[in-house]
Amino acid sequence: MAPRSWSVQDAKNRFSEVVEAARRAPQTVTKHGKPAAVLIGVAEYDRLRRLERARAPSFADLLLAMPQDDGEFPRGKLRMRDLKL
């Protein structure tokens, strides 16, 4: 079955049908004729989450990707504060 577009009102009135259709293919919900949301089945959502996690770098990868500059940082040119003791 091809993806379908539903108005918000139709989606509210036929919510069970929209959910069943979303299990087969993503369903677009429109508001004032413009796409507002997409309803997808749980299996598709889980697949997308796994894909996202597989592509996301680990914390260790991020740390190892940091530039190595031997700890040399340019020192800002700041005027020392006058302290009156």
C-alpha cells in the first residue's frame, strides 16, 4: 500500500485506520494543506533508531578525534586587575 496523506481532522476521526496504515507505510498528516507530521510503525521507528545509533560516534571516538597540539594554548593578552589591599 502506498503512503497516504491525511488531514488532521480525518486522522482524528479515523485514528485506528491511520495507525494500521502506518504499520505498512509512513502516513503523512497535514494541517491547512501542509505536511505537519508523519506517523510510522514501531518496526520502522526501531530500524531508524538502530541506524542512528550505528552512525553516531562513541564518546571515546570523539575524544580520540580531538586535535593533538601538545598542550600549547595561546595565552590571551589581558591586563592584570589592580588589587588594593
